[in-house]
Amino acid sequence: MVFYPKETTLIVALSMGPSMKPVLTIRNVRKSFGPVEVLRGVDLDLVPGEVLALVGDNGAGKTTLIKHISGVYRADSGEIQLDGKSMDLLSPRQVRERGVETVYQDLALADDLTVGANIFLGREPMRRLFGVLPYIDERAIRNETASLLDRIKSHIPAKSKTVARLSGGQRQAVAIARAIYWKAKVVIMDEPTAALAVMERENVIKYARELAASGAGVIYIGHNLVEILEVADRIAVMFRGTIVHLTTAGETTQEKLIKYMTGYTDKEIAA
């Protein structure tokens, strides 16, 4: 696969104009936990081939929103659609089967399994012994894993090594490789560079761009605004449970984003 920088993928997305249909549509999503209204009418679109960063202070509603997208929570009202079809009654497993992968901060990998076993977990290729008895095709898993890791330029031993022995950045690569292999339509990356070394952070940013170049819509959640401005095509700012600002990365600054994140939503004040 050819790696496209973010400028190229954004130009492709913008050149398609109004005719480009969002892969993910969120409309007026509301959620309360007891008396606390956590989401207050969220509207957001995600198009294929873009990295959309979601930023906001702690308690802004980012985590609650992505848990709605991934099927963990049910909205009190509003709707989330994937390719124009409602996701409101789907379980997390059904959401994943529809093409939504979530790369959580804790990665949720099976530590005692190999890299390949994690990529194919629950969807292993099968063969039949004597045409009758089914068994897992371990050779196919090894070959596909090696090819995939080479494709994303990740230097992870594909054989025998369990993911428990991998670094944080390598574990991120496994989760992202899984999303690429299974042709995810939407990939949510929740604080993907937390606690990573500088070099590993740079690699994760490259992986996010690789996902976008493969055609996925990527939602990238983070607090490091330098990193956000580097990786994102568009940036959505959340404040007190709603989207208060939506901009392209090239048309904003850290200072403007901070003002919206802290409640200065008046355009003249934030300018």
C-alpha cells in the first residue's frame, strides 16, 4: 500500500464535496446518568479517508460518545448511523462485525496469545482435515501476519512471541494491524499515544494516517494538541457534552482550541 500524507487524503476527501457520504453520522445524541446530562445533543459526521480528532477537557463527554459509537452505551435520544443504517440496537460485537474497531488506551489484547492470534481472534481461518475435521490454519495466520506487519512497516516478530512481551507502541501496531486487515470502516483510537516514547508516538501517528489512506474513517482522541494538529484532518472540540467547534487542522491553533475546550465558545473571543 502506498502511504499518503494527511494533506493528500484530506484533498481527496474535500474534492468529493457534498456527494461524499459520511461513513458515520451522529445526530442529536443525548445521554444522562441520573441527574447528570453527559451528552447534550451531539452532531457529528465522519467521512471515509479522514482522521477526525476529538478533543476536550476531562468530563467533556468524549469517552461517553465513543462508547455509544462502539455499542457499549445506548443513547437516551438521537441516532447513530453507519453507512446510513442505524446502530442504536446493536451490541458491541455486532458493531464490530459491521466494521467499527476501537483501539482503547489499554488495548484490550489477549496477553498470552501471539501477535497473529490477536489479529485473527474469533475470526481464525479454518481448514479441514481429510475434508471433514475443521482446524485452525496456523500457517495462513503466520503468513498473513508477517505480510501485514511488513505492510505497516512494523518490526514485530510474527512468530511465537506473545503480546505481553511487546512494548506499548508495538501493542498499538497489533491493534491497528487488526483494524486494517479486517477492513474496518471506522476506527476509534482512544488516547493511542498515552505513556509511549517519542519514537513510538511518531509511529502511531503514521499508523493513523495509514488507516485513513486505506479508506477508513478514523476518530482520534487525545490531549496532546501538538500531536492532534499533526495527525488530524479535522478537529472537533467537545465542551460540557456537545460539539462547540469544528475546524480543519490547518485553520486553527493550539490557543484557539484551548479557548473552546475551556468554554470560550464565542467566535470573537476565540479568534
